[in-house]
Amino acid sequence: MTTNRTFTMIKPDAVENGYIGKILDMITEAGFEIKAMKYTRLSQKQAEDFYAVHAERPFYGELVSYMTSGPIVAAILEKDNAVADFRTLIGATDPSEAAEGTVRKAYAESKGRNAVHGSDSDENADIEGKFHFAFEEIH
Ligand code: IDP
Ligand code: MG
């Protein structure tokens, strides 16, 4: 398993608000290299499966409907210590708790509509990357 990769999505709120370029700029400026990328829209089933771990949480329905509400940018990123460094770059789940200089502080609307996803472990980075990209789409 690769330990220097993470998986991200620029979520529908950030796409809708015109922040794709600004967020990709923050990501590349922070030293992440893009290994795979696509502009796509999650189906109901894809969103349900991707967030299955949250199925019992009260916000699950809201989360699935938000994540299918518009297009996203999905990407696999590479950097030493990618998972932890990317979580630092995006900041806390709730933008009101996110540190200055983080993506969520700058661009998230709320705890639910929080601009970006970042994998929380090497294992999930691998699973989530493969969920969205075929082998030949990763370079
Ligand atoms: P993370 O994205 O920072 O890892 P998680 O706790 O894994 O946060 O939650 C996954 C996603 O579910 C969040 O990014 C956010 O979009 C949504 N979410 C989490 N907590 C809430 C909540 O309390 N209300 C609404 N949506 C939430
Ligand atoms: Mg999470």
C-alpha cells in the first residue's frame, strides 16, 4: 500500500462558489503533486457508498444529498506524509474551528458544506482513490 498518497474531493459548495482554481493552487503550493484528477458528479449510490461509515449519523441524509447536489473535483495527491499533511492543510471539519491559512477556513460555508474532503488514513486513502480511479487513470 502506498503511504505517500491521499485522496481529495473539492465538494459541490466550493465548485459552485468558483473556488476550484484557488483550492488547487493552495494544494499545489503546499507541495502536493496531482496523480489523478477528474471533474465529475457523484450518483446517489456512489455518495451513499463513499460515506457508508457515517450511515448511522444524523447528518447522513443531508450529507448524501449535498454531495450529489452538483459536480465535484476528485483527485489523488502525492507528497511525503500526504494524509496527515493534507488534513493539516484543509483544517477542522467545522470552518469556524479551522486554523487560519487552511482551505476550510478560507472557502468552507459550514460544517456540512465544508469545501473539501481529505482521507483520514493511508488505508482509506487507498480505498477512496481506487473507488474513483482506475489503474490507468493514475499517473
Ligand atoms: P471530515 O470531512 O473532516 O473527515 P467527518 O467527521 O469524516 O469529517 O464527516 C464527513 C463529512 O460529513 C464532513 O466533511 C461534512 O461534510 C459532513 N458532516 C460532518 N459532521 C457534520 C454535521 O454535524 N452536520 C452536517 N454535516 C456534517
Ligand atoms: Mg472523515
